[in-house]
Amino acid sequence: MNMNRKIVIEIICFLFILLFVYAAMNKILDFQKFKIQIGQSPLLTGFGEFLPVLVISIEVGVSALLAIPSFRLAGLVAAFSLMTMFTAYIVAILNFSSYVPCSCGGVLEHFGWTEHLYFNSGFVLLGLVGIFLESAERNFRYNMAIYPSGS
């Protein structure tokens, strides 16, 4: 079970790193478009100057946390939190706005808002599973360090 848990954690972290690095690179490559779309969002209009750089920085920073095993739990909590915020933003936009700009890049840009919601919800669940498994793995390692013979 321990090896399976480690493999699942690695896969979840890899998927988050892939998602965040891909999204950040697309935003960087077309930064002006991303900045304009953030500025056009009815919920984010006042944050158009600093939010684009902040989002990209957070995506890259979370990816770095996920890549370093000793920071993995913090990375999973950050990834879960970020995806929860992105998902809440989609719900808010869909329910409270008549204009719905998409500031996603690459393949995600072609998703409809419903697909975005499902996609993000899937990653929110992956984040929860990752947090649970990484916490269990850390508890296992801690207990093995205290009780090496298993008694």
C-alpha cells in the first residue's frame, strides 16, 4: 500500500505541475492578451495591473513546491486552494456576470465554461486526494521513525 500511495502522490503532483506550468507559459507567451482579459473581467477589473503577474508567479511557485518532496504537502494545499479559487471564480462569473471573458491559454481556451467547471472540479478533488495521501504518507514515515520495529 505504501508504494501505491507514493505512486499516486507522484502522479497527482505531476498533473498539477503540468497544468500550472502549461497555464503559466501560455499566459507569459501572450501576456498582453492575458492582462487585457483580466482587466475585462467584471469581477477583477480593479486588479488588472498586478493580478496577471501574481497569478503566473503563484502557478510557477506552486509547481516548484510540488516538485520538492519536503515541500510537497504545502504544494498540494496551495494547488488545492488555487484550484478552489479558480473554480469559485468560474461559478461567480457564470452566476453573476453577463460578460464572461476567458483568460485561460492553450487547449483550455477552447473549453466552454461548463467544461472548465468540470475540469477544475476534477483538479480540486485531485488536490484533496493528494493532501490526504501525502498526510497519510508523512504519518506513516513518522510512525516508522518512532517505532521502527512496528511494535
